[in-house]
Amino acid sequence: MSQVPILKSDLALRVTDLTLAYGDKPVLWDIDLEVPKGVLMAIVGPNGAGKTTLIKAILGLLKPAAGQVLVFNQPYKTQRKRVGYVPQRGSVDWDFPTSVLDVVTMGRYGSLGWFNRPKSRDFQTALDALGRVGMQPFADRQISQLSGGQQQRVFLARALVQDADLYLMDEPFQGVDATTERAIIALLQELRAAGKTVIAVHHDLQTVPEYFDWTMLLNVRRIASGPVAEVFTEENLRQTYGGRVAFLSREPIPA
């Protein structure tokens, strides 16, 4: 299992010996992961590999049986304001009666505190973020009236207003059209260029080398992690997917 060594001071995320189980079934087993600052990293693996579970464990939403998570060399609870999160679109109640602008402004509460009302500058920040994802004309629209791709853009805008240093995104490209996908990857690359770190659960192996510069291959255990050019190999993908994978072509690799 390859792991590229990184200086501690250059780490955005460090996961050590992380194990998490549901009952007697391990979902993540003894995970070690180091992610440097300023990279765009994909977490890839088959269904049930533990990708979403890993994101939630990093965020403290799930309690591991063992292991440690450090964000910028500190426990996550002390670094919350430096972390932005985009959940899976399917995990959100889109029928909740609120506007696009209100949803994005909620991203400011980490800075405001929950009992302080947003000020005009917070709404302007939210509008600017909507402009960056092409959704400013929809600011007053109810979120239930949006398409799947539009909803995903709104969630990205909400993450942007947090002005985080580390972004965790759970399948940001899921269920979006080609135009939205191009807009999202352009935004993620813009964040990386600004020195931010982006970690995204991703399912399309074809686009990993094009979209990302780092990757983690996961199937309950970490198979490999590091620069795409080094670890996104046929051998590692076979280990991750058990031979049932199309690698850089549309033809399946035989088991």
C-alpha cells in the first residue's frame, strides 16, 4: 500500500489507524492517510467501500472505534471554521421551505455564531458566491424548485461562503449535467489555485486523471494514496475493485 511521505507542517489532513464498524461489520479498517495542503484529491472505490463513512468520520459525524484525525495538525473540533462540507445531494431534505439565498447564507453561521443574525455584508458574500457558481439569478427561488444540478451548485456556494482552507465534498458531480460538471471542476481547480485543499468522493474513474492531482483508492482498507500519476494504476485499481473495473477505457478489465 503506497503512501507518499509528507512533512507534518505541510499536511491539511492526517488520519491515523482509523477503524469504524457497524455492529460486527468493519466499514473502515486501520486507515492511514496524509493529504498535503493545496491539492485536489479524489476518494474512489466501489459501493460500500466506506467513502462517505470516511468523510463523516473526519467531520466527527461518526465516532470511530479507534484512530485519530488531525486537521492542520489539530483535532477537527478546534479547526471547524477552516473546514467546508458539501454532503451528498440525496441526503438533504430539498422540500424544506427556504430560499436559495438563505441556504447559502447559512454557510456564514460558523463565523457569525448561531445566535447572531446575518448582516448585509453576509448576504452580499452569499450573493457573490452564487454568482461564482452561476446561480445568482435564482437567489429568491425556493430550493425545491431547482434541478439537481442547480441544487448542487447552491451547496457549493454555501461551502464557498465559509471561506474554508479544507473542503470535503461527497460526490459533488452526482446527478449533474455536463455543463454543471464543467462548472464545478473549474471552481474546484480555482480553489486549489488559491491554496485550498479539496477532497471529493468521486465515482467516475475516467475523469480522475483529468480532474484531480491526488487520489485515494479505498475499499474498507486504504489500497493506495498519493499523486494520481503514481498511485492511479491498473494494479491498484484491480486491488480496489476486485478486477471488476474499466481502467482508462470503456472495456472491462477481466478478473
